[in-house]
Amino acid sequence: MNSLEKKSFYSFLALYSISSFVFIALSGYWYYTAQKSMFESNHHYKLQHIADTISEEIIHAHMEGKKLQLPELDAEVSLALIDVDDTVSHGSIMGDFFPRKAEFFEHGEYSVFVSDSPQQHLNIKFVMVQSKALFEEVRGLKQTVLGVVFLVIMIMIALAWILSKLFMRPLHQKIEQIEGFVHDTAHELNTPITALSMSVSRALKKQGYDEKILRNISISTKQLFDIYSALSYISFESKHKASDPIDVSLVLNKSVAYYKELSESKKVEIHVETEPFMFEIDEAKLSMLFGNLISNAIKYSMPNSKIELRLKEGVFSIQDEGIGIEEEKLAQIFERYNRQTEYAGGFGIGLSIVKKVSQEYGIGIDVRSEKGKGTCFTLRF
């Protein structure tokens, strides 16, 4: 990847990762606080229930004059009975505090519920129930949430990396196409410009000109004009406008005459069979459509071969004896910047222009080709 691609890649990766991290962290925090609140509520009611049960036992023992029998408690729960003299008459207090009122609070690792339900029966002022269960549950919850958040973040980072790669793939392909297009444009412009320069130099040395020099200048000028027309069309595509019917055969004959010098220079013979056919289309776009097909046929034809052009009953076909196209690649030939061979150079935009003009005016297009034997394009107006 070049510097621009790397910047885009890491910017997308950072943005995706940071936003995902914030979302996951907030989700984890909300889940943790909700679960912790539920644990606290459950634990509060559990300790309250134990305290109420013990208070009932104290009141019953006092009212019936029996010895106080305390129920067995879970190992995680400890009990302390505080008498009216503020001394611990049973059990012990787990911490450096002393209850002064009925309340529920946390002290260190312990949750503490203080109840005054005994109402000083048996001289007991407070029942205090203490437990570490809530602390253990919350610690376990915290470890679980942190573990899950960390795991999800790792998965999201991996997913972000994959998505960033997928996001950059079409951009990378497009940049490669553009870079290739710029390279091909420079190469294609170099050929006619060099030919023009050489022809002018020869004319100056001769202090005159001959037919060959003029033909080279004409061919090079037309090549430059074709490049300009193609680049203008793909860069400043005009909107479809209503057009008057024109005779397609006249435009076809003009296009053949336009490329006559190019075909003669390559010793490619063009046979034309036409009949008048009227069709509503912009003449410049029709010329571009025919021009791309004819110039492609000439470029990819072997020397001393021929090209057959036919226009009959609104159906145009152009058959060459060129290098042909492999069947599995036929579906890709109309893609912009797509080149199936390095045989004759080019931009890879000629056939994409043909397809776009055809779609614009509802012209059906078909192509048949055989490797090493030639290609036939058919247009149905």
C-alpha cells in the first residue's frame, strides 16, 4: 500500500476500533452496574430475612420463657447480638465498627445488616448479620465482565482489521487502475507525439514534405484526437439529449475513411457493406462508438489481414482476423481500465465507452470471439 492507502487504512481501523471499544466498555459497565445492583438487592433481602428470623426466635424465647435456640447459618454468614448495654452478647463483629442504628451497609469485604426488630427482648438491642458473599459475587462479576469485555475487544480488533482490509481492497484496486491508466496514457501519448516530432524533423531536413510524412502526421494527429475524445468523454460525460434521426451508414463510412490511413499503414484491408438506416442518436457519440470498434479491430489485427464491416436492417457487425479473446474473459472486456492483453497498448476504456453509448441509446451489443482467429462485435440499433 502507498502512503495514502496506509493513512486511510489506519484511520478507518482506528475509528472503528475506538468506537467499538467505547461501545463495548459502556455496555460492560452498564451490565456490571445492573448486575451489581441486583446482587446487592438480593443480598440485602437475604440478610434481612436471616435477621428477621433470628429476631422472631428471640421474641418467642422471651415471651415463652425458653432458652434461646439460634438457627444454623451458612458458613459465609456470621452473627452478632448486641445487648442494651452496647456489648456483644453473642458472636463477634467483623470489623472496627459498632452499630448505632438499624441499617444496611458495606464494611470492607463484609455486607452488614443491622436490625432492631428484637425490640430489646432478652435485653437484645440489635441483631447484626454479616456476610462476605456479596463481595465474592461482585468480585466474580467484575472478573467475568472484564474478561468478556477484553475477549470481545480482541475479537472486534480482529474484525476491524479484516473489515479494514475489505474496505481498502476496492480502493486499492481503483488506485492501481488509475495509476495504470496514467501510465498507459503517458505511453499512448508518447507514440503519436514522437511520430509527429520525427515527421516534422524529417520535413525540416528535407526543406519540404512528401506523401509519407503527411500521412504520418495525419495518423498521429488523429491518434491524439482520439485520445482527447476518449478522455473528454469519460471525464465530462454529457447528458443524453434528444437527437434528430441521422443516417447511420453515412457516419460509418466517415469513420472508415477516418481510419483508412491507419489501416493502410498496418496493411489491414477494410471491406464495407452498408445500406441507409435512420436512427436517433448524437452524431459525435455514434462516431465515437464506430471509431473505438474500428480502431480496436485495426490494432488487434495481424498485418495483411482484413476487417469486414456490415450494416443491414439496423444491425451492424464488425469482424476482424485478429488475436481474439479467450471465452472466459469476454464478460470483462467492457469494464473500464480493463485490458486483456498487452499486444497493442491502449487505456482499457474504448470498449467501456462503446458499452456506455450503447446503453444510453438502447443499442443491443453482442460479442463473439475465438482465440487466434478473430472477434466479431454486433450492434442492434
